[in-house]
Amino acid sequence: MAKVIGAVDIDSERCKGCNLCVVACPTSVLDLQPKEVNNRGYHFAYTARPDACIGCASCAMVCPDACIEVYRVIEK
């Protein structure tokens, strides 16, 4: 059976750290950067557990600033 592997690409400079993507992720892939901030002064989202991504794109759908892209790869 094929396995779907996801990859999340976040534009950290556009992210305002609203935390919506972190809450929407069913596999807890994303988290907010606790110590670093972007050029706008926000703690931005990052992929804390990239191996757990299933490519559902829930994070991209809830992002109000459209700074998340999700890619899916089917592994045979």
C-alpha cells in the first residue's frame, strides 16, 4: 500500500504567529518558535516534527496570511 508523506513550507517572514495552524494540525507537526522572531517581531510557526506530516493541508487552509504551502509525496 502506498504511503502519503507530506512536507510543509512556511514563509516565516510573513507569519504573524497567530497559532491557528498549530491548533489545526492533527498530527502536531507545527509549533511556534519559542525564542526566535521574524523581521516583523513575531514568533513564527515552524515544522517541529516534519516526519509526522500526512499532507492534509489543514494548516494551509486556516492560515489567514497564506504563508503555508503543503506538498504531498506518495511513497510506494
